[in-house]
Amino acid sequence: MWVVYTLNGLYFAALLFLISLGLNIILGVMGILNLAHGSLYAIGAFIAAWIIIAIGMKVPPFFLYITLLSGFVLAGFVGFLMEKSLIRFMYKRTLEYQLLLTFGALMLLEDVIKMIWGGQAYYASAPFDLLGKVDIGGNIYPTYFLFVMIIALMAGLFIWLFMSKTKLGIMLRAISLDREMATGLGLDINRLSTFAFVLGSGLAGLAGALVVPTTPALLGFGHEPLILGFIVVVVGGLGSLKGALVGALLVGFTRSFGIAIFPEIELPLLFLIAGIILVVKPQGLFGR
Amino acid sequence: MFKNPRWILYLLILITLLFIPRFLSIHDLMLFEYGITFAIVGLGFNLLLGYTGLLSFGHGAYFAAGAYTVAMIGKYFPQAYSLEILIPAALFFSLVLSIIFGFVCVRHTKIFFSILALSLSMLLFALLFKLYHITGGSDGLRVPLPTLFGMSFKGIRRPEFLSGTYYYFLLIVFAISFIVMRGIVSSPFGKALQAIRDNEVRAELIGIRVRRYRLYAFCISGVFVGLGGALWTFVNGHVTADLSHWVFSGEIVYMTLLGGFGIFEGPIIGAIIFTYLKLYAMGNTQYWMFVIGATLIVLVMLLPNGVAGAVSSLWTKIIKKSD
Amino acid sequence: MGATAMTAGTLGTASKAIGQTKKPIPKDPIKIAAISFLTGAAAAPFGIPGYNTFAMCADVINKEGGILGRKIELLSKDEAGGVDAQVKLCRKLVLEDKVDVILGYISSASCQAVLPLADELGGLIIAYDCGTHELMEGAKSPYEVPKFKLGFRSKAHLGIDNIGLALVIKKYFPKIKTIAGINPDYAWGRESWQIFEVAMKKLMPQVEVVKTLWPPLGNTDYTAHISALMGAKPDIVHSSLWGGDAVTYTKQAMGMGFFKNIKMAYSRGEPYPQEVGKNFPQEQIICCAGTHYFLYPPHDKSPLNKWFVTEYQKRYGKYPTYPCYHAYQAIYAYKYAVEKAAKAVGGWPELDDIAKATVGLSFQTPSGTLTIREDHNAIEDVLVGFTKLTPKYPFPILDPKRLEVFPASQVNAPVGIKTVDWINSWK
């Protein structure tokens, strides 16, 4: 069963990685901790579930998986709206206002989701069922979880390449390292910040969409992922992409093995680990 | 301090408050009492936010400390369940918790401080949530009526208790908290905090021990918040782990901002308004979170100094015009 | 405090309190607040069916003339939002809206927090679906009854579900060696497991518990839990997961190959075959929270059940599940209690009169006879079955050849004795 526990840990890590990657991009480039990040995750889940239920089996299976990208798209779009309407007014203000603004956005979006999609649960298991099961060393394992891990890996690789090899990515990194200097060098901070926010939000939405074939989309869906994503970011280091990966693996494995071996502990264990790391190295493992 | 003519106004307000039970229905009076307990919370919280410049999204932990102290004594030591023991106990435990957490937090500033405060409060939340057999877990604990200096309230229903003896008790505690905080804020210590807020480096240079003073401010605010929490339990009758959740802490920040954190009385006004706003919204629409969220956004964008701040600026403008 | 007044319930029907005047029956409608999960995971399998039944029964009662000529005005409220919100809502309903009775609460957490408010605020509350047995039990046996003067539960508590499961397992699987449990981490889950474990220890002491898991209520990802259970290799897994949690858990477990080697015993599993559909695994042990099942009692034996199922299906397009039966019990308990009390006082009864009349109330329901005792709790028989797919229905039903019904006396603790103590005293 250890194979299964490890695979589960990787599966959780994959989802957490996407969420915290998004949080970190926004945090790194804009210095904003987006408390509404979980809402974007939820939006991704709802739109994906809704589309999958609507089109059902009427399309070739391939398209079903493409619809998961709708989570990325809609969440990114909402992120765009958020940034343009709210966040950009907050650059000149202090931290308090930024946090409060995203807190307000969290509450607002929660009810917007309720207004659009109502209070019921959306089950959209077709993508999960279609992929069936695979045998790994004598253990049966759902193929879909492997699919999620691959997508997360691809996303991670893509972001890494983007950040290190493309001009746009390098500019984003420049801003996160030294905002003033970057402005001095003539970078269009506003445009780039919007881009970062959209990208980060999209990643959260993608994570939400990926989880929907196994977990129903529900109100309050984004609360736990936000907290877990938060732990990952704090443990891995604010703004660090490497930290997001390591942190996600740490949290994912703690959850998977924790439940198997110490079922009573679960959540407090994670916070304890985060707390200890913060006391010893408050910037996180890879933070600056 | 007391020579300031403001105190006449405060006295008048206090006297008016004494008569409120006659005018409000039991349900509205309970709402008002919620408001007062949060006013005490706001006063304490603002020492840290408005006067020292530190934003904590984790002060729910101290509220929970005060509240759970009351509930646990009720559960495990019912023979000691009287207000004269409960209140000091709540103050003690919130102090201990704020010292421990505060010591860790004040070593950092800005976003690190906020994140640390948040994380520590969530640790407490997770513990309260998981330790089902001790704390009642997510179900929480019930808070029965206490005794006060030997007066027992057996046989009285909670609404009667709250509209009678308890209301005056609450008012007295609030008045004392108000005077104490006013004293703190006007003292040299209070001035030092503001200096730290405005310019940390300069404060250090003139000999203020920044980190230590921040810790003091943190602990005092924690104690006030814990006191508010303890008093709140009797009105609510029930405590749950959510009191330590960051969203609840966010509400504390919200009400402080709503009233205005630049003015001493701001948080009090904010607490009262928020209590009514939230309950009014919850009672009238299923989309009350939208209302609260939208109000918060509008507030941050248009009235960053809160209601009290806006009124105060308006007042200044009027006075200027009449010159 | 209330015991002496209430054990004099026997006096209720005969005497009138001295100085009590006959209050004429008002003409305005009776305000009944119905509280159920209208949003969230618990809504579809539970809250909405429960509410639908309240609406259906209120409509039927009104068409037949209402209660003593007064029409019912049903106020629908959402149970979602957490315990704290429910406490505040209850206060508003009793103090401000001044409803005549609150029928509500699916979640044991809500009940535990709200029922004490009945006496605190002076409002009548009938809990219709929650199962926590600690709600009305005292700290030690024997304990004083009732715990709440104005708080009632119009159904039996979780004791019957978990004792029923233990009895069935003993009968059909006497040779198993290991069991495990996955229960939501709050009063309902903790207590369900407690009763089940105590009963199993008594009936089958040789069986070992290999794992107990406690996901939080509302948890949506059971992947790690399912793997952990599979790793522990139990023969049977007990679960009191309910609502959306049970559906999600079952679906995820199906996807992970759980049911190949392990059997589930759901302490309140009756709604889930219909919710999950055709693929719900067969041969799982399902308890019906009483004898609430659309096919039991058989329609030829119970015309009331036949009417209930047909009427519900006509209005809502699905078969009623146990929350529906519970809702029926609650609203009719109130109706019959009011009528009984009115007869005793000769006019419109006060809350205390209605409370007196509710004790000892016994009436026919679509599931059989319901009796409410002096401890303000009801007792019921319990039905446990095995899922089996038949051509007639689009989801697995309970195998009609193996419907195990245990009488109330076998699964309900006597008045004043804690369930755990009672089980331990069995020979």
C-alpha cells in the first residue's frame, strides 16, 4: 500500500502545487497576498463541472479533457476583472488595504458563485470514469490521478521555462526581485502586474477544474485549498516557485501518510510544521 | 486626561446607555450587547493596528482564548463558574497566549508579521477543531449562565439575564476598558507606539526599544480581545472553533476599519455598525456575504478612514467654514 | 429542574391547572418554521427532500382544514451556515418572529447547540432528523428526564442504527475478524462509532478494530482515507457519513477499487443507492434510520406508506427517503400534540400544555407506529438490508428476502438509562 500512499501524496502535491504556484506568482510580482485565491479555484471548478455536465457524453472524450481548461480560462478572466477594478487601486496603499480588499472580494465572489450556480453540488465524474484504473505493482490506482500529476508537471515545466527563457517571464522575475529598479528600467509595471495576476488566478482555476471529476463542486469549496495553499507558500517561501514545489510535496505527503498512519492529527500537524518552519526560518525554506 | 471636555460627552453617553434596556426589545438588546463586546475587542485591536501600525489577521486566537476559557471552566470546573473567577481567568489565558504568539510575531514586520499571526491563529483553530473530546471539536461548547458574586441565576432564562444584571455588568466593564485604553493611548507609552508606527528607524534611534514595545502592544491588545471574547460568550451561549479562524479575525479587522482606525472611538462605532450590518444582512438576504464584501470594498476604496474618520473630516470642514 | 413537572405528564390529559382560562382558538395561521439544508452538499440528498415533505404535509393538512381550523404557514429556513448561525437564527425565530414551533435540524451539531435554547428562550422545538444520543442523555445512569422541557425529538436516536448494524453483522457475518470505521469528526460521527463499537464488543468480542478515521464534516476528498482503509484490510467498514459526504465517499471509493474486497456498513445509508444510481455497489449493508424505506412496510400492508410514497413521487418525481419520513413524523407529532392538548384544556393550548401532550403521544406513520416517551425522545424499530440491483428499479434496492427488522425494545435503551450502559448490561 505504500505505493498507493506515495501516489496519493503526489496527487495532492500536484493540486497544491498549481494553487500555490498561482499564489506565489501574484505574491512575488505584486507583493499581494490574494485572500480570494480560493474563490478563483472554486470558479474554475464550477465552470468545468457545469460544462462537463452540459455536454456530457455528446462529444468525443478528448474534448471532455479540453473543457478542464475552461477552469483556467474563466478564473483567469475573473482575475483580470479583479485586477483591473480593485487591485490596481491598491498599489499605492498599504498592506492593510490590500488584504482587506481581497478579503472583501472573497466574500463577494462566494455569493456570486451562489447566485450563478445555486446551492447544490455538481458532480461531473465523466473524465474520471473514462480513464479507468491501472495496475501499479499489484495495486489498483485510478488513472485520472496520474493524469492530474502529469498536467501539474507540465504546468510547472511551462512556468519554469516561461520564467527563465522568455522575455516576459524575465521581466516578471525582475519586478518581483526589485520593483523600483524594474520601473526605473522602463518596464510597464501595470501591464505586467495584470498579466501576473491573470496567470496566477488561472492556475488556481485550473486546479479547481482538475479536481472536479472526483470531488463535487460546492459552496465553500475554496476554503480548504486556500488554507493549504497558504501553508505551502509559507513553508516553501513567499514568492518562490521552487518553494511552491517543495512545499506542495511536503504538505501532500504529510496529508497522505498522516491520514494513513496518524489519522487523528491531520490538520494540526500541518500547521505545527508550518509554525515551526516559520519560527526558525520565517522566510520559508526558499524564501528571500 | 480627565480635564478634557470630551469626558462630559462620554459621561452623557454612558448615562443614556443605562436606559437602553427600556427602549429595545430583548432581541435588539442582545444585538447591542454583541456590539459592546466587539467594541471592547476593537479598542484592544486598534492599539496594535491604529497606534502601532501592525496588522494582524490572527487576533481571533485571543478572542477564542478568552471564550474557551469560560466554556472550559464551565465544562470542567463548574463549581468555579462565576464571573469574578471567569473574567480574570480569561484575561490570564489570553495574556499567556498573546505573549507566546506575540513573541514569535513581533520579530517581523509587514507581511511576514500578518502571515505569522494568521498561521498561529489557524494552529489554534486546528487544535480546537480536532481535540473533539476536550473542546467539543467543530460542535463547540455550550456556555451556561454564570453566577456573579454569589448571585445565582438559576431559573432565569438567558434573555432575562442579559437584559437585566448582565447588561449593567457589561456596561461597567466596557466603561473601565474605555478609560484604561484611553489612559494607555495618552501615556508616554502610547506616544512611543505611534512613533514606532510612523518611523521605526527614528524611534529606535531616539532610544525606544521597538521590538519590546511592539510585544507590549501585542499583549495588551490580546488581553482586551480576550476580555471581549469572554464577555461575548454569555450573550452567544455557545463557542465554536471558528472563533480562531482567520475569517473571524478578518471581521475584527473589518470592523476596526469600518469605524476608522485613526480615531480612538472609531473601532467602537465600527463594532456597533458591523454587528447590525451583518445581522441585518443575514436576516434579509441569502446573499449577505455579497453585501458585506461589497460594503468592505466600497469602504476601502472610498472611506479609508472609516465612518468615524469621515465624520471627523466633515466636522473639521464645517468648523473651518464657519471661521 | 424540569423532571418533577414532566413526569406528571400522566396528569396532563385529565386535569386543568387551577386558574387557567379557556383560550379561544385563534383564526390566524400557525407559524411553523421548517429548518433544513437548502444549500450545500447535504441539500440534495437530505435537506430538500425533508423540506419538500414539510411542504407536502402542510399542504395536505391545510386542505383537510388545518390544525383545529387554523391554517399552517410554513417558513422555510436554511440550516447551512454553521452552528453559530443556527443559534442566532433560532433566537430570531423565537424572540422576533414569534413562531409557534420550530421543526428542524438534520445535523447533530445544530441540535446540540439549538435544543437547549428551547427552554432558554421559551420556544417549542421539535428536532426531526438529528441522531446524537447524547443530546437527551444525562451524564450518568440513571438520569433525570426530560432534559429539555420544550425540546423534543420526533424520532429515535442513532442507537437504533448502530445496534441494528451490529446485530445484522453478527447474524450474517459471524466469522469476520476485523472491522474499521470512517466517521465524520463531530458529535454524530463520534457517537455513532461509540455505540457501534460498544455493541460489537458485546456481541462479537473476538473482532478487532484495525482503523478509525475521522474526516471533518463536509470533507470532499476521501482519497487518502480510502487508501488508508484499504491498507488496513478490514472485513467490514462502519460509516455514519451522510449527505453529500456519503455520496462523494462512495463514488471515490468505487473509483479506487475499494469495494472489491471490503464491505461497507452505512448506519444511515438508505438514501444513497438512489443518489448514486445504478452503479452503487451491491451487497452493502444499509440501515434505514428506523424502518424508513419506500418499500417498507410493503404497500399492501401499509396503505399510509403507499399513499406517502405515491404522493411524494407525484409531486417531486423521486422516491421518498428517510429524511422525508422523519419530516412527516415531526409535523404530525406537532399536529396531534396540539389537538390532544386542546382537548385537555378546552381551548388553544399554551406551549407547556403542548409539551405535556407530546409525552406519551403515539401515532401511525408511513413506517409504522411512533411513540414519544417521557424523555422527549421517540422510539422506533430499525430496518437493515443488503443492496441488490433488480430490473424493476434504476438503482439498487434492499433485497426483499433479507430485510432484517428489529423491534424497538431490542434497540432502544430504557428511559433514564444511558445507551452505552444499557448495551454493556446485556447478557
